[in-house]
Amino acid sequence: MFLIYLGIIILLPLYAQFKVKNTYTKYAKVRSTSGMTGAQVARLILDRNGLQDVKVVESQGVLTDHYNPLTKTVALSTQNYHEASVAGTAVAAHEVGHAIQDAEAYSFLRFRHRLAPVANITSNASWIFIIIGILASSMNYMLGIGIALMAVGVLFQIVTLPVEFNASTRAMNQIVEHGIIRNEEEPHAKKVLSAAAMTYVAATAVAVMELVRLLLIFTNRE
């Protein structure tokens, strides 16, 4: 049973990473009919939504695209920033989706931002208590503390899901509404966004499974 569990938590994230890389690589080679680079797509959507104060910058690397709410910056990886592809269009629109969420004070995004620094600390610290609690069965309370700390990180993963799905929905709405992609390109853009979302789903699933496993260990010792 444990081997099956181990196989799932190892293979699920690997499959998700393979899926997103494979899908992105495929549609990064498909030139968008609009001929707009990712940077141009991002700038257009931002301006159409009254977000002229949000900057669009290049981020070195591959799939390093992100939105920074502190600096009000949409950062696009080099390929997406400079090239005109279906994948670049979808990714750029997705990151702008986060900027729109920020401007509208989207509740899940706000909650995730507040939770992020706490989750970073508790996620790292949790394993110290968990390892001590597992190795020393007489100190089961240490395991309980570790589980509680880990739960904060799992909550962060769960809250991330609606943030990412909502950003993708906003992205599709924006690129369709503003005529950035044609009807035949919509399924391709959706595949790129769906593959990216799978990485978050996989990470959350693994985190929840590990939390449940540790909870079972803790309760069986009581």
C-alpha cells in the first residue's frame, strides 16, 4: 500500500510537469494569427482594463512568467516576451489575469498574499517537528505540532487553486473579447492554460495526501 502511495506522490507531479512542458513547447511553435508578442498582448489587456500603472518586463529563463503585486509588474519569460505564439499569448494573458485580480481586490488572491509569508515559515519548520515526532514515538506531540504547521502550507496550496483557475478564466475572456485570438485558436490556448493548472492541482493533491498520511500516523499512536 505504501509503495502505491509513494508511486502516486512521485509520478503525479512528474506527469503534471511533463504535460505542461510538452503542451507549452507544442504551442510555443504555433504562431498566433494576431502576430502580437506576449509583451504586446499583456500591454494591450492591461491598458484596456485601465491598468497603465502595471509594467510589463522580461524575466530571464523558461516559464518564469509571474505577476508581482508588490511592484505591480507582469514578468514574462524571454520567449513569451519577444515571440508571437499561441502559448505566449495564453501565458501573458494569464499573468495579466492576476494583475486584474489584484486591481479588483479578488478575495482569494488577497488571502493568499497574506498567507504566503506565514506558509513559507511553517512549511519549512514543520518537518523538524515531524521528523522528531516520528523518530521519537514518546514525543507524539511534536508530530502534532509539525502537522499543524504543515496544514498552513496545505491551506496555501488549496487557496492557490481558485486564484489560478480564475486567472485562466479571465485570460480566455480577455483574449477573446479583445480579438487577440481567433475561434480556431481558442482550444489551443485553453490546452496551454489547462496544462499549467494541472501542476497546481498535482501539488495540492500531493500535499493533502501527505497531510492525511501524517494525521493517520498521529491518530494511530494515540
